[in-house]
Amino acid sequence: MLPLYLSIEGLYSYQTKQEIDFTSLTSAGLFGIFGKVGSGKSSILEAITFALFANTNRLNSNNRAYNMMNLNANLLRIEFHFIGKENKKYAFEASWRRNGKQFDKVTTPIRKAYVFDGEEKIPLESTDAETILGISYKNFNRTVIVPQGQFKEFLELKGAERSNMMKELFNLDHYDLFYKVAALNKETDLKVQHIAGAVQALEDYTEESISDLLTQLEKEELDLLDVTKKHQLLEQHHQKLLEAQQLHLEIAKKKAVFAQLSTEQVHIETLKTQIQLFQKVERIFKNVLDSVARELSEESKLQEDVNSAQLQLNTVQGALIHANNQYKLVEGDFNLLDHKKLEVEDLKNIVQVLQLQGDISKDNDRLAKGKLVLHDVEQEIQKKQVFIQEKQQDIIKLKEKRISGSLLVAIHAWYTKHELFIKSQSELQVELLTRKKELQAILLQFEQEDLDPSNWNEKLNDQEITANQRLEMIQSDENKAQVQQQLASYSHALTAGKACPLCGSEHHPHIMQTEDLSSLLNSLQSEKSNVIAELVQIQKQKQRFIQLAAQLSNLQKDVDLNTAKLDTIAIDLSDHLKQFTWTTFQPNDRQAFDQWQLEAVTIEQNCTAAESNLSLLQDELNELKAKKEKYNQVLTNIAVSKSAIEGRAASHQQLIKRLNLSDFQIMPICDIENTIAQSVQSIIATEQEFKNLSDEINRLNIAIATQSTHTTSLQLQLDTTRLKIESYQKSIAELLQVHGFESTESIQQILQQQYDLEHEESRIKQFEEQFAIVKTAIRQLEERIKQEAVDISQLDTVSQELQLTKDVKDKLIGQLQSLKDQLIISKKKYAEKIQLQSELDNHILRSKNLNILSNLFKGNGFVDYISTQYLEDLCQIANQRFERLTRGHLKLMINADNDFEVIDHLNGGKSRSVRTLSGGQFFQASLCLALALAESTRSLNRNEKNFFFIDEGFGTQDTDSVNLIFETLNALHKENRIVGIISHVDELQERIPASIKIVKDEEKGSLIIHDF
């Protein structure tokens, strides 16, 4: 995992939102997070672990959400971005709010997870970071982010716990093959049983049975060939008899049809004669008769059109006489229109002059009122200027009484720092007293158990070794007694002539004599239970005193640290008192300074208020000046507007030609405008009427000329049509005489008959063709019967014989197909039997091999062996740095119980427990193992870079060791490894290329200050 970005808001001491850009920090390879104790450094790690795993090392789940939230915040929000597996970018968020009505109630935390696709955040279904990081929360705190107090946990874990951790970190569970092998073995046994049953079911399918089926199949095929030939001959003869029978039936049908056609022949001939007469008359007379009818209709229509045209001509001539009379009446009024138009223009100019004279009067009134208002504003400006000058003198006097702000700040800062020293000194004294009491309480527990805090572990180990030796002796005695008791049971069961269950002999010359060992076994089992209980008690006691020893060590460190801090504060307090140089006040009496500061604040407030009032007065003066300028501009605009209006009025007065302006001075303008409107309407009406009458006279003259021409044309067309009618009637009389018809009426009677000529002619033609076809067909069928010479009386006999032959053939085909199906099935089953037998042999061999593997993988032996190999590899990687840090004096190793030990080269290369290491050496070993774990898990997580935090340990190192550690950490940057250090030791900041600082503000809470 590689962190990219973290934001915290409302968590513990982080009241407001604080952000960390890890990209700038991690690029340096080694970076630090510094701050005083309690500033909120470790809260950064808790924010990361809670965002990823919804868990923290500091609090359990009971009311954790409320306790994590800052008391001055209503929202807690964490957002963490990082690079995970396969170098993908992820974001995890967690947030919850305080209940608005109940302060001690908060909402349920909401966690969200995203993966980045470019700049887009895609939500993930699960918020379980373990699937992304490939590591649990517990092991995350051991290998990536190591909180305070847990950095050395990996070294102190028991063998079984460390093995479980290795299994999770390196995914060693895939080496636990026992259950997989057992499942495969069971599955193979089931397959053997299944295949064996299938082979047993196919035992009847052999090569001999297949050969018998082939022989029978050949015999059946020969029989079918004979029957098929006989059936084909009978079928041919039967077909000829059927065809002859069909010919006799068809002749009978044709003769019946021929008789019916002969009956219809007379009707068809009569219809044919009538149609021929109709076609002759139609061809000779129809066109000339149609022309006569058409011309008679045209004559009637033209006569009506001539009468209508004459009537319309008379009407138009009457309208023209009326229009000429009206025109003479309007012509006199039209000639007077020019005089009326001039009077209208004069009236319009008079209206304009009167309106402009009214505007000039209004402007005179506005100018008089505006000058009065302007005078009032000028007087108010003079008064305001005098008042402002007085206020300016008052402010100058107040400023002379001001106190120096830098002096106030310096004295206030001294008193504040002095109070902080006193407060810190008091808190440390209380904490030191508390730690000493806790230290004495733990020492008292060691005294009560008669144990020395320096060698309690060796004493309990000796007790455990003694108890284990006693347990081994009891177990050995118990095994011997059980063997003797089992042999006794065999000896009592021996009978002459029967085989011994142990050696198989039927002769028993010397039977062993034994006594009852039940009481001895019961005694040994009771003693064994007591020893086991004693071992359990020793283990519990060891676990208890491991915790007490750790607490004792931590308390002693706290006592020493607090004592040193008290000494430092005393020195700082003495130096601070020397800096007090203000004789007006006392160092231990802040009340006089506070009173003086309050007076200074009052003076400053009065100055500020006076300056604010002066600013308001100045604004009012500026507003009055702006108002004066505005009024001057308005008066100027009115004067200019008045001059323009007077010029326009003079122009309009010059345009009046016929009327006198003085005649209309007292007359209302609306009356003048009404007179103008009425005159305009009269002029427009006269012009329109004169124009309409002129247009109407012109139109009527054109209409009379057009109508006269149209009437003459229609009369000429009527005369021409009458001549055509006479010509057609002469032609009809000549045709009647030539073709022997009596009159026109007889011709029209024939033409009035309705015939569908196309249909009737088609029907006649179809009848004649059908009559000829049927007659020819009867003759041809009679000739075919004479040629065939077949006796159709044999048809029934031949049909019965053909059906019997077909039944025999079908039976033989069915038998033959059945034999073929049996042969196919037999061959398939025989091949299946051969295949199953081969699979059965393979599975039997596989079952034997799986039994061997099951015995090999029984228990966790193989996984434990792999775990041990991984631990030894980790030791080798860690020793590359540990030996350098210890200057070749110490080396880590794994003992037979998978526990860590150190080889001490200064004491002959002998090994001893890692718990015998000093605090600084223990930190060095833990750091080297953490680096080795990070290096091993990097390839497992497929990350280009790996990363982990260190939240303790540097205070236990001397200067040389710190130098070596920092050389090691700086070298990691070249290996694409990144380390973050959290410490309250400010001196370390100089050694680290990039860092941030956590500062706790009394009002704003913890603040993050970047120092790249």
C-alpha cells in the first residue's frame, strides 16, 4: 500500500478539516510526522485504519463513534486515497454526524469505497479493505502501520500465533493439502465404485455376441431381396389393371358430357345469328345517329346562351346611365378639396404652437422651484463642513492617549507563556505521582508471589521445566502399565490349539503371569491431571507477569521521562522569569496588567468609534455635494429644453398661411383636433367617392363592348349547328334505302338491345371448342382400350396377392432394422466397456497414490514446515541489517519451537531469548523484521513500492545507533521502499528530508503544518 492523500475533520483533537498530501512526503523515501505529546500524531494512523477496516487500536466498539468525535464538532469525516494491489488507485471514506437534539448521540458511521478509473471514482460493492490489501486489520497493524506499543509484537508472538500470522501474510493456506487430498481420495473411491458397477452391467457385450448378430443380419438381407423382386412384378401388373379400369370410367364420363353439349347447341346457334345482326346495324348507323343527337343538344344549349347574353347587355346599359348621373353631382365638391387641405394644415400647426406654449410655462415653474431647493442644499453643506472639522480635532486628542500595541502583545505573551509553564509543571507533578503509585502497586504484586522483577521469568521457566519432566515420567510409567495390562488381557485369552493374536502360534508353553494394574493406572492418571493443572497455572502466571513486566517497564520509562520533563520545565521557567523587564508590573500579579490592558482597549475602542462616526459624516457631506451637482445639472437641462421648445413654436407659427392664430388662443386644443379630424374625414370621403364613380363608368363601358361581341358570336354558332343537323338527316335516309331497313325507329329498336358482346362471343367460342374436344377424346379413349386388351376382372385377385407380399416385405425390413440397431448398440456398449475398464484401472492406481499423500499431509506438518522456511528467510533478510546495526555482535535465529532467539557473538556465539535484549536492541530487531516483512509482502501484493509507519522507538537509541538506523532508512528509497516516522523528538526532524508538524491550538484543535 502507498498512501496518496488523507483528510481528517472532527476526529479526536482535529476540530476543523486538515489535509495531508502524501505524494510530496513519500517522494522523499523517508518522512516524518512531528508534534508534542497529545498533539494528535497517532490520530493520523487511527484515521487510516478506521477508514480501511472500521477499527481502531485505541477504543473498543462500545460507544466508539461518540468518543472519537471532537466535542466541538458536529461532523466527523475521514477520506483516504492510496495505491493498492496491481498499482490501482483506491479511495475509502468514513463519516457520521452528531444528533442535533441529543449531544451524546451520533449517527451510525457510513463507510464507502471507490476505485479510480482515470479521474472518475467508481463505487465498490464491498468496503472490506482486506480483499484489496490482502492483509487483515491485525496484521496490518503489525507490518504496515505500527501503533504505539505494538511495534515489537511480531517478535513477542508465540510460535503458533506467529505461524498463523505467516499463513495469512504469505497465503500459506494453499499448502494445507490434507483436506483437498482427502476429498480427492473420497471422490476417487466413489468413482471406482461407480465405474466398477458400470463395467459389471456391460459384461454381456462381447466379441462373440457381435459376430452372431452379423451372421443373422446377412441371412435376413438375402430373404428380403427375394421378396422385394416378387413384390415389384406384382406391383407392375396391378398398375396396368388400374389404368385399364380408369379408361373405362373416363369414357363413360366423356359420353355424358357430350350428350349435354348436344342439347345446348340449338340455343347457341340462335344467339350467334342475333349478335351478328346487332353488330351490322351498329357498324352502319350508330355513328351518324349519335352525331344527330349531339348536334340537336348543342342547338338547344346555344339558343339558351343567346337569350341570356341579350338580357345581360340590356342590364349593363341601364347601370351606365345611372353612374353618369351620380358623377355629375360629386364633381363640384371634388374641385374644392385643395382649399380645405390648406386649412387643415394651418389647424395642425396651431395645435403644435399651443402645446409648445404650455410646455414653456411648465419649464418656467420647474426652474423657479429648483433654484429654491439648490439654495437649501448649499446652506446644509456649509453646516456639515464646520461639524466635521470639530470632530477631527476630537480624534487627534484621543490618539494622543493611545498605548503601544506591540508593548501590550509582548507583556500578554509573557504572562500567557508563564501560565503554561506553571500548568505543565503541575500536570506533570500529578502524572508523576500517579505513575509512581502504579509502579509500587505492580512491585507489590511481584512481592506477593515471591518473585523478583529482574529474574521472575527464569524462576517460572524452571518451574515449568520441572513440571514437564514430571509429566514425561508419569506418561512413560503410564504407557508401560498400559502395555503390561494389554499383554495380560491377551495371555488370559490364550487357549491351547488356537492361534495367538500377536505371534500366530498355536502352542503356548509359558504363559505370562501378571497382576491387576488398574489401581496403578488410576493413580498415574490422577497424578498426570494434577501436573497438567499445575502447568496450566504456570502458563497463566507467566502470561500475567509478562503483562506486568511490560507495564512495569513502561511505567519506569514514564517516571524517568516525566522527571526529566519537570527538570526541563524548571530551567525554562527560571529563564522565562529573567525575561520580565517591565517595572510597572509584578511577574506573579497579572491583575494590574489586565486592568491596564482593559483601559488601553477602551481608548482604542473610543478612537475606532470616533473615526467611524467621522467617516459617516464625511459620507453624508459627499452625498450633499453629489445632490448639489445633480440639482445644477437638472436646472441646466430644463433651461436648454425650454430654449429648444421656444424655437420649435416659432417654426410652427411661420407655417400658418390662411388662418389667424389669435382666433384660437382661448379655444381648447381638443376642439381644434376634432375639427381637423372631421375635415380630414370629409376630404377622404369625397376623394374616394369621385374615384369609385370614375372606375365604375370605365368598367361599364368595357362590359357593354364585351357583351355585344359575345352575343353576336353565339348567334353565328347557332346558325352553323342547324345546317349540320339537316346534312346528317339526309345521310340517314340514304342508308336506310341502301340496306333495306324500313325506318329509323326499327334501327333504334335493334340498337336498344343490350348485349355483352365480349362475354357472349367468348361463351360461343368456348362452347364450340369444348364440343370438338369431347368428341375427339371419346374417339381416342375407345382406340386405347382396343390396344390394351386387359381383363379388368382380375383386379381384386391381384390386389390381395400384392398386399400379402407387401406385408411380408415390411416384416422382413423391420426385423433387419432391429438387427442393425442391436449390432450398433452392442458395438457401442462393448467400446464403452473397454473404455470404462481402462478408467477403472487408472482410478484404482490414483486411489493408492492418494492414500499415500493423505498420510503425508495428515495434520499441519507440511504447512508448519513451509511457515518455518518463510520465517528463516525473513531472519536472513532481517540479519542483513540487524548485524550491521549491532556492529556484528548479534544475529537473529529461529529455534525448534519457531520462536525468535539471538546469537550473541560476544559470548561465544551462544543463543538466548530475544526478551533478554535491551529496549534499544529490541527496537533494532523489530525494525529489521518489519523491513523484511515489508520487502516480502511487496511482491505478494504486486506493488512497485511498499510502505510502513513507525510510531515509536527512536528515543531508546544512542547517537551512533540512530545514525546507523537513519542510514538504513535512507537507503530504502533506492529500493523503492518508503518509511514514515512519528515522533515527539524534534531533533530527529533535522535528519529527515520531508516532514509535517502537528500543532494543537486551544481554539481550533490540532492543525497540520506542511514543511517540505
